[in-house]
Amino acid sequence: NAGVTQTPKFQVLKTGQSMTLQCAQDMNHNSMYWYRQDPGMGLRLIYYSASEGTTDKGEVPNGYNVSRLNKREFSLRLESAAPSQTSVYFCASIWEGWSNQPQHFGDGTRLSIL
Amino acid sequence: KQEVTQIPAALSVPEGENLVLNCSFTDSAIYNLQWFRQDPGKGLTSLLLIQSSQREQTSGRLNASLDKSSGRSTLYIAASQPGDSATYLCAVRPLQGAQKLVFGQGTRLTINP
């Protein structure tokens, strides 16, 4: 089925470890986003990519890096994981064009940092 | 800074009732407003998108309204069913600045059989 695919679905890390969260979409969308969802905080934007080859910081970018590998894939990297990064991470994509379109979300990656 | 608030945080109603979920935002300069549904352990599913020039959108038993000048939106669910139980999130797309959505914290809805 077409949509946004995130891997892995679950991950447990120790403080200081690194990892990359993967996201891929097959809807030919040009813009992609990474959000984190925390209890009581709602969803907050970490980074976004308006098109292949471009990335920009969102509301909470500290401690993260991103790569827009191609039009389909947008990865999020934690270089040195901290307990404050325990969260559920969502990738989203959208076709940014002349008409209003909804964002499409993946099922999330549940990340625990011990 | 745009802020989005959803009240109540949780709502429990018997099956068959019509209900209204509320969303308010502080800055009326928006591109659009979206309502999402989130099931436990799942991602967000877009229910309705209202452009800034529109007053309402309908999909099946769902109707979303937008009053941009007062900074309010409502999601009306008719003849509620247990399958409607989920968290409902409201998000606005600001007119200026970064391409992003600003989310409310959601209303957790439980429909009791």
C-alpha cells in the first residue's frame, strides 16, 4: 500500500549511543518532515525538507541531524542519544503545490533512551 | 507564536450521541487547518482539511467548521460509534514562516457501547 514507511518501529538505546531512523514515502511527495510526540507536549517539528537536497530546522532541532537522501527518503540521526530524546518519532510527507493537501504520516518509531 | 489548544483533553460519551470537539488558535494568519485521528500506537490519519477561505468541510459523519476571525474550529461527529474512539488532533498551518503544522495536544475520545 502507498504511504509513509518508518523503520524501526521500536528501539531501545543506551545514553551516548547513536542511531538513524529511516523514513521512505512512495507518493512522489516533495516535502518531508520529522516530528516528535511527547505526553503533554503534542507533536513538535524537528526538521523538514522542502525538496530533495534541502533541509531546514524546525522547533526542536538540537541533538538531531537529517539527510534527504533522495526524493523518497528522509532520515533522522541521533549522534549521541540522551534520555530527553525518549519519544515517539513521526515522519510525514506532503505534495507542496498549488492546492492544499493533507500531510501523510507514518506509524512512528518508539524510541527509549536508558 | 502560534498556539493551538484543544479542550477537553478527554471526553467519554455513550454510543449514538452527537458530539463536538473544540480547537482554538491564537493567530488567525493561517493557510489551512487539519483534523487528524490517532489510534493507540499508530500514526496520524488526516480526517478533514479546511482551507483558510472555507467555512466548513464534511466527510461522512464528520463535519469540521472554521471561524478564522475568532480563532476557532470544531469537529462535529454525528451518531457516534465505538469505532470512533481515538485521539483527535487539530493542527494549523501558519501562513508565514516554516512549512510546518502547529498541533494541539489532542482530545482523547471514548465512545461507550
